[in-house]
Amino acid sequence: MERLILIFLGIVLVVIWAWYRSCVKKEWRRLGRLFGEMRGIFANARKSEITKSDVDKFFDCADKALDMMSKKPFKSDKEDIPSLKDEIDKMSSQISLLLAVRTPGKEIDKLAALRKNGMISDLEFRAFSERFKLSTGEKASGIIKAISELSRQYQQGAMLESNYHAALWAMLDKLDRKI
């Protein structure tokens, strides 16, 4: 009878241990998915293809990952956790730096000059300047050049006024998708 009880307790302990290990693996996979999302957003940020919602999502994932790593079973894993926390800190600081580097002020001034010269309407100016606040200076410069080129084509008679304004709004839509 004692032997049967020991076997039963042994089986129960093995089942509990297996269940615990599967829970730990699930948590590591969940943490891995969070890091995958953060790394993807970070890669897009380095290419200047990031939106405000991406930044919010990155910092949300970072908060979740840090919360997870402060609880069991991650507390017991002393080797990986500090390097993961360092990686989060590095990515966070670089994303913050990339966002701080955005300088759309000069491009908005150039956009105002285009409006003053009659190349874009007030409505188009407001729409583009709002988008420029969310984009990098490099992208904004590219859009300014594209607007100038479209305006030159329009002034030379290569396109109708309606086509010119439609092309501007198409460019604005494209900018919205790539901010």
C-alpha cells in the first residue's frame, strides 16, 4: 500500500512539474512574440516608416514585457533577463531619439511658400502640414519636391487642374500610409 501511495505521489509530482514547465514555455513564447513586435516596429522606425500608433504599440509591448519579466518564472532566470531589459532600454531610447530628430518645421515653411505661390490651397496646406508633424524631415522634403514637380507639370499644361489636385490628395493618402 505504501508503495502504491509513493507511486501515486510520484505521478502527481511529475504531472505538476510538466504542467509548470508548459506554463513557463508559454510565457517565454509570449515574451518572444512581444519582442518580435517590438523589433519589427524598431526596424520600421530605423527606416523612418513609423506612425504614432506604432510608437504607442511599441511602448505598450515594452511595458508588458517588463511587467512579465518582473514576475515568476522570469525572476529565477538570471542570465537572459538583464540582456532583454537592456535591449528594451536601447530600442526605447533610439526610438525616442528618432522621434526627437524629426524636424518638419523647415518643411512646413517651404509648404507655406508653395501655398503663397498658389501651388496648393489652404485646405491642402493644412492637411499636409498636419501629416508633416508625424513624418520625418526627409520624407517631408521628398513630398515638397514632388509637389513642386507636379506644380511645374500643371503650369506647363501637362495636366488639368482637377488632375493636379487629385494627384496632391493621392500623395497625401500615400503619406498617411507611410508615416
